[in-house]
Amino acid sequence: MSVLTGSISNGFLGRAFAVISAAGAAAAAVEAHRAPRDRDLRTLGIDPQGFRQVRR
């Protein structure tokens, strides 16, 4: 792996891409009336247990 590739995947751009992907996946799950994956919620800084306790 080159230095540039490593800095992208481990740095700001990699983190930004992970957050944007998790946000899209969580939004799609909620729109489909499904629970988002715990991994996506944690990436977004949301406690999965707390999310499940939220009611409409």
C-alpha cells in the first residue's frame, strides 16, 4: 500500500467516507421500517440501545 493510499483510508477522507456511507445505510433502513445495523449507528456516534428505545 502506498503512503497516499494509507493516509486516505486511515485519515480524514476514509473517516468521512465511512460516516457518509453509514448515514446512507441507516437512513435507508429507517425509510424501509427496519432497524439500522449497530455498526452503522456506532459509526455515526449513536448508541444502538438508545436508538431502539426511541418511539415515534
